[in-house]
Amino acid sequence: MTLLEVSDLTVTYRSRSGDVPAVRGVSLSVERGGSLGLAGESGCGKSTIAGAILRLLPPGTGVTGDILLDGDDVLAMNPGQLRAVRWTKTAIVFQGALHALNPVQRIARQISEPMLLHQTQPTKRSAATRVHELLEQVGLPPDRAGAYPHQLSGGQRQRVLIAMALACDPDLLIADEPTTALDVMVQAQVLQLLGSLRVERGLSMIFITHDLSVLTDVCDHLAVMYAGRIVEEGPSGTVFTDPQHPYTGALAAAFPTIGDPASRMRPAGLGGDPPDPAHLPTGCPFHPRCPVAEDRCATTDVRLTPIGGGIGGGLGADADGVRDRLAACVLVGST
């Protein structure tokens, strides 16, 4: 059963110099208990999609399309309905824990606040008991409930954010680059924690990052974004090991093979920078950086096209659970 369905989502920021298209016609879905990874370089629209799902975008931002959460239209909700959905239906773990947490409030108060607001715990005493349970679930000793954010390490603060997001037992958890500022060992611990919590609680999850290797560990399905669009989607392991879009191939090749000195001495990468959303190139927006671009790529726009079979549970599976892999173009250079 589909929990979240996003159809033809377009998000346009308003600026003094003109409109900036951040998301351009994105469609995706997340099944109950399923996990979707959104990958791509900074500025491709990943976090904007998360903000649109929770209605956290700046006032005046243009949003069109459909966002259905458990069948309810998020974009049509009034403020009261929206408050009821946040925390209880869907919650988010932000990238910068130190900036997301209130520096002058103790951890216990910040975790218990959504529970008391949504009355999932009837009294402060029961909320305090629940806070201790959540801290234990995310691997923190309950006595840290009395600490302030600055008294915790980066990994501990990130675990506090996860505990806050789980406070009201949401159906959908959005993790927006939750491990970017952490060292490798702590990153692995947080990823393991998210994976185990997802299984134990039956959570649906959207995991946003620029690291393809991370997504293959925690997500069933993967969507790669570039210049505000999804350029490839499919089962995460298949997309990582057998990329079809040149951009996906460049992202996958950026990771050296452990134990292979040759790959360390010849690091792969992608030249240039992502395009400015306010001044996108004509044709395929990736063609100025594409290693297999043809002349027609400069004038012909490309959209997602089925390229092969895959077993569903991820993005928009049909009634039989089968979904073709999709890519905007393939590595041989056809568009």
C-alpha cells in the first residue's frame, strides 16, 4: 500500500532577480514499510522535496502538483490539519543537529514537547518515561535527558534528533543528510540505528544524501536527481552497480575500491559544477558535463524512460509490485 505519493511536483523559489525552478516535475512514491533514497549533488532539489512534503518551504514559494500522504492532500491542508500531520504522520531529521536543537533547553524538554502538544502522552510524568525509552532506543543513556545540546557530541546530538522524530510514532521518517557532519565510525552507527529502527517499527523512510554508497545500505529503492529532476531510479543495489545514466555512473565511480591501489591512484570524478537553477542550459541540463554527450543533447530535452525490469516495493510499483527501472538517458549516449 502506498503511504506517500508525489505527482508532477514543481517548486519555484521567488527572488529579486526572478523565479528559480528548484524542482521540475518530480514524481515518486513510498510504500508502507518501504525506503527511498534521494541522491545528487548539492542544489539538485533533494531537500526542497522534503520541505514540500512537510510544507516547510519559505512563504511565497510556488508549489504545484500533488502530494498525497496516506491519501490526504498535503498541499490542501489548513494550518490545523497540517499541525496534526507533522510529528504524528511524518517527521524529519535535519542535517545540522546543533542548529536544529534549541541551545537553551534541555534534551528531555525538546523530545517531550511534540508528545505533549499532540497528547500522545497524557502527563509530563508519562512523557518523561517515554523520553527515557526513546533515548535507550537510539543508544543514549537516559541520564543524558538533562543535558543541553552543547554538552553532547555530534553523534549524540544526531541521535537526539532521531529520538525527537520518533516521539509521536510517525508513519514516515524523512532523514535529510543526517550523517554529513559525522566521522565515518559515528556515521556507520547512525546508519545502523536508522536501519534497525525502520525494521523494528515498520517505518517508511526517505533518506536524502549525496553519498550513493550510504543509500545502498539503508534504502530499498534509489532515485538520482540532477537539476531539479530525477534522472534515474530503480532498486538501490542495481542502480549503484549498474548505472544507466551518465551522471549516476559518475557518482558511483567516485568511490574507490577498497583494497585496490589502482583505483586509489586514479580517482574518478566529474568535472565542472551543477548548473545554476536560474540559468539552466538548453536541452539536457547534464550535457555540458556529460562524457558521452552528442550534438543533439544540447537541444533535445530528455525524460525518464523504462530501461528494464525490477521488483517493486519502492517507487510507484504497480499492482503486482513490478516497476521498470527508469533513466533519462543511458551510458551509450542515446537520448
